[in-house]
Amino acid sequence: MNRRFHISFVSIFSIFVSFSCSTNKIATTKIQYNFKSADGKPDYSNLDYWAAHPWKWDPSDSVPAPLIHEKRDSVVDVFFLHPTIYTEEKRFEKINVAIDDAYNNEKTDFSTILYQASAFNQLARVFAPRFREAHLSVFSMQDKVLAKQALDFAYEDVKASFEYYLKYYNNGRPIIIASHSQGTTHALRLLKEYFENKPLHQQLVTAYVIGMPIPENYFSVLQPCIGPLQTGCFNGWRTFRKGYTPEFVQKEKFTSWVTNPLTWKIDNQPADRSLNEGSILYNFNKSFPETAGAQVNSNMLWVDKPKFPGGLLFTANNYHVADINLFYINIRNNVADRVQQFLIQ
């Protein structure tokens, strides 16, 4: 995730996701925060330390208008870890963001929590902890020791929130782990530490660990999903325009697991855009079907140039910020399919 990646991230973000979109009343709602931790650590007994939590209203509860009449339930839990929101150089005072940074928290709530975490809410309670995320620069800095320290620091918050969730909220319920980008860096560690070769694996419906490479040798037991109904496995992909391989992928010396979210397989068979059931882009309340086809290529998911209103002006090749949004309805429907399969096993 280098400087060119950051530029691409910002350009895509401005087109695909606008958390100040006037067409969506949810996105203009103000949330009041009440942080009380004297030492700066998250207090997960306080709901303000959760970006999403079933005991309060938050943007993850939102449902796009075309889906408002779908059948909903809360038979499973989703533990969602958000991507890097701490990106601005002018606000970069320390390598990990403060847990009570109001600007970063509001930006989190009305971007990733609204546009990504909501994809999993049809049949689930959504839990998304706030954590002292590392600044975007850790993915490109030369000081790898410092970068690792920053990510480790963020992961300690993730661990604390997950352990609090297990102790006070889970009560043996089925779990889905979902994440994007930096969140996936932490989610992979969480899966290895708490699920692989652990009793908790029996509660794992599936994992959607998206936006980061998943080396084939990362897990010893936990396996990638090879079909749309398999449970106890993981799915993941990184999205780029067909024909484009970024420099940082070219330099990778490992093979990564890649899922095609239009077929939920890990083969390299192309999936036509007709299988894309709907993307949720800049207008949260409108679904755009048949936006793009997809094909696994090496360590990447290649997609056609997306077709959507205004798309002729869209020239980016790195679709990282749209890893979830391009396949929003496919993900939502697949969650329902896997939950149903898990419950009848």
C-alpha cells in the first residue's frame, strides 16, 4: 500500500463513496460521542467505543432503499473491522489515531460503517469496535519495525474488543468475521489466534476478509471457501481493473488465496457482469446491477471497467475502496445463503 495506492484510494473514494451525500438522510445525521477513558484506552463497556453495536442506532443499521422490504433477522453476529480511515497527512500527529478523535470517528461511521458494514446486517447483529488504527503511511514506510509496532498496537484494541464481545455478548451465537483493508490485517490475526484449531471454529459461519492478500501458507488448518454454501472457511479478494497489475503486487513472492464474489469459487473462470446482482456506490439508496464481471488472476481479482452513471469519467485502475461496494448485493445474498446452511447443519 504505497503512495500511488494512497492517491488511487482518494480518487476512487471521491467517486464511489461520499459520506456527505445529500440524497441519503442518514449521512447527514450527527452522532454525539461520550468518551470517558482517562488513559486513552477503549472502554468497550461504553457503547461510544463501538462504531456499530446492536444496542444503539448507528449507520450499520441502514438498508438501501431497494432492499427495505427484505426479510430481516438477527440469528448470527457479525464482527466487522473497518479499513484505514486515518489518512490525512495534515492531521498526522502520531502513528496511531486517538480513540476519541471525533473527526476520524465520524468519518468512520459515515463511510465504512454505512457503506460496508451495512452489507452484513440482513440476518445479523453487527459489532464494529473503534480501535486506535495505524496511519495509512505504515503500509509504505521504510521503518518496518515502527510499522509493525503501530499495527500491533491497533491489534491490541481489536483483541480487547473481541474478548469483551465474547464475554458479554456472544453467548454461543454463530459468528461471521468481516473486514476490509487494515481491518483485514487484524482480522486474519484474529482468525488465527481465536478460531484456527480452537473450539470457537465451530461457531464460525464464514469470514469475509477483504482487501489484503491472504498467503496460501498463512493458515495451517483454516481453509478458503471453494463454493457459495461452504461454512467454517474464509473468502477474500483485492479488486483491480482487468489487465492492470500494480507494482506492489508484481513484487509479491507468495501466492494468495482469491475468491471471486460473483461465483464464490477460487478458480480462474471468468464471471460475466450479468452475475453481479447489484453495487451500492455513491448513492446508498440505489443499486446498480450488472456493474462489472470478475475473474481471479494470480493474486488479484480483475474486473471489467464498471458500468454506472458517470462511469465514462472513471479512469482509475485500483478499485480497492470498492472491494465491498462493487459486490454489495452478492455479498448480502451470500451471507444469507451461508447462514441458512450453517443453521441446518
